[in-house]
Amino acid sequence: MKKAILNGKCSYCLSSFSQNMMEKHLLSCKSRLDFYNEFEVTSSSKTARNRRKKVDEITYYLLEITSAEYPEYWLYVDLSEDRTLHNLDSFLRDTWLECCGHLSYFAVNEGTYESQIDRTTDSDSKSMRIKLKELLLEKGMYIPYEYDYGSSTLLNIKVVSSHKVITTKNRSKLIEISARNDDIDYKCFSCKKEKATEICTICIVEKAGGRKQSSFCKSCASNHECGEEMTSPIVNSPRSGICGYTG
């Protein structure tokens, strides 16, 4: 199988860049900066005078999110400091992860924040319902994340930058994808010719090659030794082929 291409597309200007260039692009992307400029409300403006009680200084964070096991899957996300870890957890589940309602956690500043806390134990875990502005996030900080404590999907989250603007309250709930890796074309492990569209949920766990030995075209999947019923569609997610995830 050919090495996965790590290119992706900026959601603001729709330009394509490799992952190692995307961060630099987003920090200088005119369309992204214009998007933030639209949020700004100057103290001398008519809008500010009319909404004086509804404006505030808000910090927006740019996060890089990558799969620990499959780094070809990556996201850049813009979100407001008024969003909570629970909001980010829900966003990651909706975008990349959710299959069976598994537990998850973030590790921030030596604290553990879980989606569900077991009150019957002596766990020091805290609730995810804490706003980002309470976590003292800094540029360069890394935040480990895990979804599903059994068939785990591990993510690495990095704080790329922060951006302060004076904005109206109704703009304080931002959370959206700034850039994302393109769909990855896998070749069928069996015939070596056709594009793989199915992944074997048994082989991806048991074979040393992971996705390399578990991706098949539709025709080869129908004759695969583990049974066609054990395959699921390949989707643009590091969770593809794991548990019951189908995108």
C-alpha cells in the first residue's frame, strides 16, 4: 500500500496544504483573519454603544488534533474559551469517534477530566463541564485524550495559538473545523490493484500491519477469510474499523 498522502484543506479559503504546512497557513490565512475581524466590535462603534452590556473580550483557541496511532488523520479546530471540555468531547465524538457511547477523558495540567465519573471509587477525576478559560491553556500545551477504554482511540491535542477579540456574546460559542486531512486512498491488500473501500474489524486488531493488512476492495472483501459480515466501510477517521464505528 502506498504511503498515505497527508494533505488537507483549509476550511476558510479552501486551499490545500500538507499537514506540516497547514499550521503556518492557518496563522496567516487572510480568509481566517477576516473571519475573526468580523467578530470584532470597537468601543467607538454604533454597534458597541447599542450593545454595551452584551460585548466582552473573548479568547479563541486554535487546536491541532492528531491520532496517536494513525497520524495521517488530523484536524485543526477553532473554538472559544467559553466552550467546555464536554463541548470539545462531543465535537470529537460527532466528527471522528462515536460508535457505542464509550467513556472518554482529557488530561489537562495534571488533572483528569472524564465524561462520566464513578462516584463509588476514590477517583480524583473531575467533570468535563469546565470552560476552557478556567484551564489556563497556553501555546504549545499538549492535552492527551482517550475515547473508549477498551478498544481505545488516542488523540494528541496541541494548543497552537490564541486570539483575543472584543465580540458580542452570541459569538462566544464558536467551535468548528479549520482544516482536515483529505480522504486517504488505501489500496486493497488482497488484489493490490483496486481502491479499498472495506476494512476488516478483526484483521485491524489481530494483524501486525493494522490498516495495511485489513483494507479490501468490495470484491475481495466478499471472499475474505474473516467473513464479509466482519467488514465495515472505510471512513475518514482514526476510528475506522474499530468497534462499531461507521462514520
